[in-house]
Amino acid sequence: MTASNEEKWMNKKISRRDMLKLTGIGVAGVAIGASGLGGVMKAMGYDVFEPVADSTTASNKVNFYGSHQSGIVTPVQTNIYFASLDVLVTSKKELQELFQQWTPLVVRLMNGELMADISTNTRVPTGDTGEAEGLDAANLSITIGVGASLFDKLGMQHLKPAELKDLPHFPKDQLLKEYTGGDLCIQACADDPQVAFHAVRNLVRAASGKVEIKWSQSGFNSFPAGGGTPRNLFAFKDGTVNPSITDEKNLKKVVWVDKGWLQGGSYLVARKVQMHLETWDRTSLKDQEATFGRYRDSGAPMGKTKEFDDFDVEAKDDKGNYIMPDTSHVHLARKSGARILRRSYSYASGVMSNTGTHDAGLIFISFQKDPAQFTTIQNSLGRMDKMNEYITHRGSAVFACFPGVQKGSYLGEALFNAL
């Protein structure tokens, strides 16, 4: 990322002497860690809430401002870094200031800029960790959401939407506490893995003392050279039946919340799904296709020839057998009647130490106007889904993602206006 001289929100240098005067202690790094970079800058007289505009010249740039947050109906990028955070602040005012502080920083990151360049003095920490310097914006999108636990922690239960709650237990759930829940989330997606990681790292760093990472997961997608649907690690196409991201009428039915302070936002469901690749790799192609209900190579539903061909789940052959097996993943999901917008990524995190097998799978992300849509699909899959033989759900979280931001406003303003 390249620093923009036109839109710098700081151009003064902070000397070591000034830093020591400010903090009253002898180690600048400790002071910054305790109060966050934003706190230090604010105390020095800088306006950390100064609005930043979407760049009109940046390469591979996704706009921040608009009716909805980026990263929901943004064309899917090749990489994700997803982080669930716990808040350390104890007041609603501190939480509001956090979102006000993050807003211009998110814009700057999505512009492909450094977050800040507070000093050329090598004796103090830099305002940006620097690993994305020289890289462009890489179509970075950043999506911020809040979890149910946040409202309980800060005494805002009266503003917690009824829909925002933990998901019920589903078959094949073996959830690990360390991959479950969270007060806030940051979803950073980009066409460069380092750009996505850099965004989360620096937002958390800027909020030092206010938030800490509870769990995180990186992921990846690969697209055919000529375009098309990406494949998951089972080699099947993932996301074929998604609603069109340009069909606003359909998105209003499926994705966008239409009431309260969350109007124009969406609910994010995150699931960390371990895929048992070794078992899958010993399964015949015929059984794999029967598990999905689609042909692997074409992505077409069973009995059809093209990926996007419509199908009737009740269709039977001349012997009375279902053309698409009634225990297949696609058959059961379609029968639920519910729709969601999938935005999933594969992950590979080394080896399971207790088994020596791949620690790999799917970081499942979906957006919907009500998490009940996801629950309906999962309940339809139930114990009949043949996919259960090959996957285990290890992590789970639900977040309410704020509506979009207009210039001069900030992330979550509607929530705080409702207090």
C-alpha cells in the first residue's frame, strides 16, 4: 500500500521527548500498547476521527461509503482474514469512540494507503506495521459486525435484535470454545492475502487496550481463468445457487435487514467446518457426486447437464428412484425453501497433531436478513445429509453487520443514535 500525501491526516513528527512527556513513562512502546495509537495521537492534538474520502485514483479499489458495507455483495475476492474479537472497553462511550476511530482507518486501508505515518523517528513504533507497503488496494473490503455478547457486556440489551443470538446445536457440531462466539468481527477480504491480514492486524493494533482477538481464520479461493464458480477442497463448485449480487429486489428478500438500527445491514453467520479429506479421498467419484447431488466436473445438478440448470428435487426416474438422491446435500438444502448468500473460503492450517491428518476445511460465511434462514437450511440437512460423513463443525458465530456509512458518519452510528 502506498501512503497518500494528499489525504494525510497527520504530518507532524512526534519526538521521543514529546512521547515521554505525553506518557509520563520511559518506554514509548508500553504507552502505546496501553492506550492504543489512536489515544496517543488524540492526546497530541491530532483529530483521529477526521473523515477520509474514497480514493478516485487507487488501483483495484472497492469503495467504503454507500448504503451497505463492503464485503457482502462485493464480488468475492481470493483471500479472507476473519477475526472474532472480544471488547475490553467498559462503557458505551468508549465503544462509540472505537467505531469512530476505526471508520477513517478502514477507508484508508481500502484506499490502499498506509493507516498512518506518525513519525520518521526510528525510536518509536510506526503508525502502520508496513507489510502492505508497495502493494495496491487488492480489492480489499472490510466488514464490521457486533455479536450478542457485546450488548450484554455493555448494558445495551434493549437494543439487541431478537434475531441476534447463538445458533442452536446441529448434528455434527463439535464446537470448540476457542472458535466460538465473539463481541465483534472484522471480515477482511482481498485479492492478496497479505493485504487482508495487514488490515485486521492494524485495526486491532490501533485499538490496543480496547479489543483483543478471540479467534481468527485465514482462507482462500481460486477462480477458473475464464471466470466462474470456485471449488472447495472436495473439488466441487461452491456457491452455485447464490442470489445475484446485482439483483437488488432479490437481495432485499434474502440479505438486507429492513427494520430498526440495523436497517440496510445484514446478519453474518460464520462456521469453521473441518473437512475430513483423507476419508473423502478414499470415496468413489460416484459416491462423492451422490453426496453433493451434483456432478463434480460440470457442477450440474444430477440429471442435468449445466451448472445453473434448474431442477426439481422431487423428480424420479422410470423406476421411481429420486434422480437426485434424497440424502444429498443439495436435495435437502433445496427442500428447506430458505435462501442465503454464501461467501465461503477454504482453509488449510497444517496438520492435526492427534491424528496426523490435514487440518483443513471451509470457513463458511453467509449473509442473510435473519439467521433463521441459515437455521432452517441446517435443520433440513439434519442427520440425513450424507455430507455429515465427511465434515465436522468446529466453530460458530453470529454477528449483526452494520448498514453502510455515508461520508461524515461512522460505523454503527445508527446503533448509538438509538441509545
